[in-house]
Amino acid sequence: MHIKSIKELDIANKSVFIRCDFNVPMDEFGNITDDRRIRSALQTIRYCLDHDCKIVLASHLGRPKGFEEKYSLKPVARRLHSLLKLDIIMAKDVIGEDAKTKAKNLKNGEILLLENLRFEKGETKNDPEFAKELAKFGEIYINDAFGVSHRAHASVEAVTHFYDEEHKGAGFLLLKEIKFFHHLLKRPTRPFVAVIGGSKVSGKLQALINLLPKVDKMLIGGGMAFTFLKAMGEEVGNSLVEDDLIDEAAKIMEEAKRLGVKLYLPVDLVVAQTFSEDSPIKYVTYKEIPRGWMGLDIGPATVRLFREALNDAQTILWNGPMGVYEMDKFARGSFQISHFIAQSYAVKVVGGGDTADLVQRAGDDEEMTFISTGGGASLELIEGKTLPGIAALMVENGEEE
Ligand code: AMP
């Protein structure tokens, strides 16, 4: 199976419909606070400009219920304009009269941005009728929206059925995401170390199970570590624990032992009495979490332990913060691990979502080999799933991607 790259398609002078992921965070005044996803789409857009295409861009933003001005893609059009130094024609609707007229009048080398795809109910329903209308915007369909490729939505899945193999493919960003995760899971340079954190075991259980036979070491931090500590018989006070997953955590530890995977858990923690920045804190070992206190970050000894374990890594996959990094008081462990990974000579791949945000806050984003633009999508790849948006672009012949 193979995924056709935009480079393998004959796009010159054609109209190209590109599904992008412009789902960027904004503040309460509608200012874009992080434009990484927009910048990541530029390579594909520029490639189409170089081939004199008529370019129609589409994306969703947030979770609007029908048309809601605050979810308009106008700020994205402005940012695209300032990054590309080109006029961006903004449609007032998605498949309405305005979008259709503007698409009809589009000249080669011009860019039209449709309004938020989720203003139309058909998008999340994977509605073929809606997809059919979208397909009219381009002779060629390109998916460059990795962040939504795990969703069977009309602009990602249903739309692909209106194109044959010669007329659909993946943009540069989508290909890069697939390439990194594929390489990581199939041919990592060893030692391969996974650093897994975040709030709960339940959210990452499948990822842990799928990763275990592939890695040499697994470092577990964040809230999920407490379910593992409890499975070892430790008292964890009021820390986040999923009692129904204690047996699963024990099984994962047994399986790690059987496979020879070195599994590390925190040996000390920053504990607080309440889940708040004002709460007094203490550093304690994992055997001394006081009753009524909760662990909200890994402690300094764990940072040293994790650094030692990461020292010989040639490949590092990081998904999930080591503590409640949104609060300064509990961000130190995550930031220190971030700095250390950033300085390592290993291939270091960071999952999207919270981990990408944290690495950026720590000022380490430039140093990472690759930061995924999709939190949910990258997690599903790590879980070993085939993403609907990627499956829809697979063609039978050709070598494996
Ligand atoms: P996830 O979405 O599962 O990757 O979890 C990310 C969230 O986990 C972040 O918002 C962190 O604040 C939270 N988190 C990390 N460590 C802890 C902890 N020890 N207790 C509670 N929440 C945590």
C-alpha cells in the first residue's frame, strides 16, 4: 500500500482543493496565539502556487454549532496573507453562492479560503452530499490536515470517493507526519525510549500496550504514574488514580519485565494539598506521599533518573506532560525533561496537543526533530490504528510508505 504524494500528481494549471488544519488556538479577542499549524501548511500551498494552480483551501476551526462569527476563518485568512504576502480571497460561506461564485472566478495563482467547514452539519457526519459539493472546488484533492485525519469527516473521508487515484493525494505535512511515526514504530534507531505522561492511563492505555513491544525503555510520568504506583502497592494519597485500571497497570509492568523493556516510574514527587497554584508544596519520595496530599509533578530525583535513562537514547518519543504544567509550580519537571530531550542528539518526536504546547512554552520547540500537529491523530497512530483520512488515500500499487 502506498499513499500518493502531491508530487506524484499532475497538478499544473489545475484547480486544487486542499483540506488544511487551521484549527489554531485564539485568545478571547480572536487573535491567533499559535500559528504553527498555518505555517506548517505553507509548503503545500507554495508548491501549488509554483505550479500555477487555482487553490481552494478548507479547514474547520473549533466546534461551532452552525454559523458562529467567533469561529470564522477570517483571522486565518489575515495570517495567511501576512505569511504568504499574497491576497487571500475569503468566502462568506462553505458551499453557498458566495463560495461557488468566488471559486468560479478564481484565476491561476490565486487562493480562495472557504469558511469554517463545521458551519455545515454535513462535515462531521461524513455526508456524501456535502462532500460532493466540496469536490466541485478542485480537479485535484489534497489532504494536508493530519490533525483531523483520525476523523471520518466529509472533507477528509467522504470527499475522497469523488476522485480517482490520479487526482488525490497527500500534502507535504501529512506525508511528513506519517513518515516520522512510521519510521518510529517500524524502524527506530535503538535504544528507543518512550516518555509517556498526561492525566490518565485510560486515555493512553492502547498506546502503552502497542508501544511496549517496540521500545527499549518506557518512562512514565504525569497523573497516570499514580495508577502504576498504586498497582505496586504504594500509598498515593489523593493523587489521580484510576482504580479500575490498577490490574491493567500491573499487567503492563509484568509484560515489560517479560519483554525486557525497562519501565521507569517516578521516585519522588511534588505534592500539594489542593489542585491549585496557591497550595503549599512538598518534595517527597514515592513511598512518603502524605495522606490527603496529591502528586502534581515529578520531583528532582525523578528528573535525574529520567535523564540517566534517556542518556543513551537514539530515538525518543514523547507524549504527555510530566505534571500539571499549566501551573508554574508544577511545570518544573516537564520543563526540565523538555530541555533535556531538546539537548539530546537522539531523533526526538513530540506528540501534538499538550506536549507540543508544553515544549513551546519551555522554549524548546526549535530543538526537537519533529513536533506533530495532531494530538489525537498522533496518539491513534501510536495505538497502531489506521486513520480514516489516510486509509482513504491508500492505493494498491507502489511500494509501502
Ligand atoms: P493528556 O490529555 O492525557 O495528555 O493529559 C494532559 C493533562 O494532564 C495536562 O492538562 C496536565 O495538567 C495533566 N496532568 C499531568 N500530570 C498530572 C497530575 N499529576 N495530576 C493531574 N493531572 C495531571
